[in-house]
Amino acid sequence: MNLYEDLKWRGLLYQQTDEELTEKLNNEKLTFYLGADPTADSLHIGHLLAYLVAKRLENHGHKPILVIGGGTGLIGDPSFKSQERKLLSIEESLKNAEGIAKQARHILPEAIVVNNYDWLSSLNAIEFLRDIGKHFNVAYMMSKDSVKSRIENGISFTEFSYQIIQAWDFEHLYRNYNCVLQIGGQDQWGNITAGMELIRKIHTIEAKAYGITFPLVTKADGTKFGKTESGAIWLDKNKTSVYEFYQYWINTADQDVIIRLKQFTFLSKEEIDKLEKSVIEEPEKRLAQKVLAEEITKTVHGENELRKALKVTDALFSGDVSNLDLEEIEMGFSDLDSVEITSEVPLIDCLVELNLASSKRQARELITSNAITINGNKETDAQIIIAKTNALFNKYTIIRKGKKKYAVIKHK
């Protein structure tokens, strides 16, 4: 398959501005850009698809520019948002931009990374209104779906002007980097076409720029992709551990796993077709989910972090946690039920405190019936005392009830 056919097969094309773009994607080397506003100091997996689309284009010889919106992040994109974003301070925006740029470079190390604050911050109000604003018709701006959806509930001039500022990003990159293509999610169509229109008005009608969008990711059951009970799945391992990241993907539903393999991995059609067959014929093996989790974790966090996540997964399944190092323990157990102790405490009291037992009587029964494991070892002595001297790395005692329920004692 050529690049365009591959994008179509993977469900990664929603709209394109010109039919001729098909030929250009397959046969030319275009400079393109992708933007992300630094509303947080990390990207989450909702952003990840865009960066992987950029990676696919790069693999076919196209040149990526990653625009970190240190400037536009101060304004806020109204696209299909029900209410106005909380405004960031300059310090917050630039700090967040640093975190996002680091993650972007990991996925696309050869890309040019720029921050639009560098050129937007030098623009004064008179220049903005006279040199850029004059090219935008208010009726045209209000016709954009991203704006129309907000008119009834109210939209500030700040957010209303966002498409003008992002359009100037495209024009700036066109002028300084020969960037002729912008890519983004389907909610960015209005912003992309506004940029193309500005380029034509400033650089004559013959100036050609293009845009493509890809579908926003949704789950088959209608729930929001990339969210769990504890919140978003971040690319920063300090916000979402690599183990949690891996587990999110391995728990993908059967009805979602093949489209996720197409969207988020670089496996071939033949490899994915084989995995699709396994979902139909041997769903209990969850082979497709395992491959999906491994491929994405490796892409985002690297081989070494993937090995750690697999080691933690195996330890939790087997109950043998004694071979985990300190980082792996903290990766796998950081979000489990825990209690902090400063002195020696009877195991029975700990089980009640951790809600592993409803009473001391039940706690004794669990211990004497071989249902409790401490640091990977079965414990049958109801009189045992939990002490720091026996803790893993003098910090953690890992308690397992039955085969699946874990809790942690943290020693001060």
C-alpha cells in the first residue's frame, strides 16, 4: 500500500482539503506541521494519535514541524468545547510547553520543534488588527462549526480570535519553513482552513497550502477514550506509571482492539489481520491486546520501560514480588490501597486497616486458611508482626489476599 491507502485502511483520514493532496502524499516530500497547546505539562493518549500520524508521514519522507502552542495556549481553542478554558499564566504555559516538547521529541526525534510564543509575543495589538485581522471576515469566522457550537452559550472575543492566531501560525511556517500542510484532529478543520485562507490572501491566490484531519478517537461503547476512574492516561510516567499505561492498553475491549492496532501501531496489514483472526477464534488468549500494549508502550516509553512493566505484570500475576526492584515496586503498587505505619503492627490489625478483612476474626481466618501472602511468601501465623526490618527495601510490605487483591504497607 502507498501512504494514502495505508492511512485510509487504518481509519486515519477524515477530511482533506484537495484531491491533489493524495498524489502529493504518495510522491512528494512535504513539510507539514502539527500543533499542541500546553494546557498541561504532559500529553495524554488523546494526543498520541496525532503524533503517530506525524510519524507515519515522516517515515514516508515528509518533514515534520511540531508547534508547541506557548502563545495560543494563553488564549484557548474553543473548538467543540462547551465552555471557556481556564486561562494560563505565561509562566504556566511556558513550563507546560517544556514538558510537551520533551515528549514530542521522544516520538519524533528528527522533527523541528518550535514554540509559537516566540513569534506571537512580539505582535502588538495594532499590528494584529491591521496586518492580520483585516484578512478575516466575521461572517466567515462565525460560520465555522467550532465557533457556531459556542455562539448560543457565549464565547469571548479572546477565544473567538483563536482561529486568527492559529492561522497566523500556518502562515508563519509557510513563509519561514516552506510548510505547506497542516494535520490535526477533525475538530481542527476550521482552524486549518482559516490558515490556508490567510496564506492565499497574503501570498497571492496561487499560493498552495493543504490540510488533512483524522477522526477523533472514541470507544465502541460510547465512553470517552483515554479516561479511567483515576483520570487521563498521561505520557509522562510520573503522572501515569508505565505499568498503568501498559495495563490501560492490555484491557482494551475485543471490539476496539483491532482499530487500536491500526491507529496506534506500525504493524503491517498482514500482522493485524492475523491478530484479528485470533480475536475471533481465541479471544480468551487476548493476544491482540498483549501485542497492542507492548507496541504502544515501547513507542512511548522505550524497550527498557516496557520490560519493567512486563516484569511487574508477571509478578502481580504470580504473586512473587520479591524479585522486583524499588522502582518496579513503586511503578506497580503506587495506586493500590495502602496504609502508613511508623512502628511494629500486628498483621491482623493491618488487614483490617487495609480493608482486606472486615474484622480481626476474619483476618485470623484469612491467615490460617492460606489466603494471605506477604512479600511473595504465604503467611499462616496469625500472631506475626509487621516490621520495617522485614520490608522490601526497608520501605514496603506487599500484602496479597487470594490471587488478585493487593495492598501496601508503607514504612516511615
